[in-house]
Amino acid sequence: MRWWKMLGLAGIAGVAATGVVIARAERRRRAYTPEEIRTRLRARVEAAAEAESASESASESAQPDGRSS
């Protein structure tokens, strides 16, 4: 029955470690100022728009007559 105790302790340690990881991530997230968050979000939107326009231009170049299928 000792292995059950070890399994239980390992489970408790796993839950505690997960809590630590979540708390660290939350602290990191809350450390940003509102202006930093806005800047990062704007950069992500720009990158997404560029990726979308690049994929659209690639699909247009695949069909030389410009028609969609």
C-alpha cells in the first residue's frame, strides 16, 4: 500500500507545480502597462493582416486569370 501513498504525494506535487506555473504566468501578464498591451496587440493585428494579404496574393497568383473556383 505504500505505492498508493507515493502516487498521492506525486499527485499533490503535480497540482502544486501547476499552480505555481499559472501564478507566474498571471504575474507576468499583469506586469504589462496598458500602453504596452496596446502596442503588442496592434503589432499582432498588423502581422495577422500582412499574413492574410500574403496568403490572398499567393492564391491569386495560383490562378492567373483572377477567377476564384
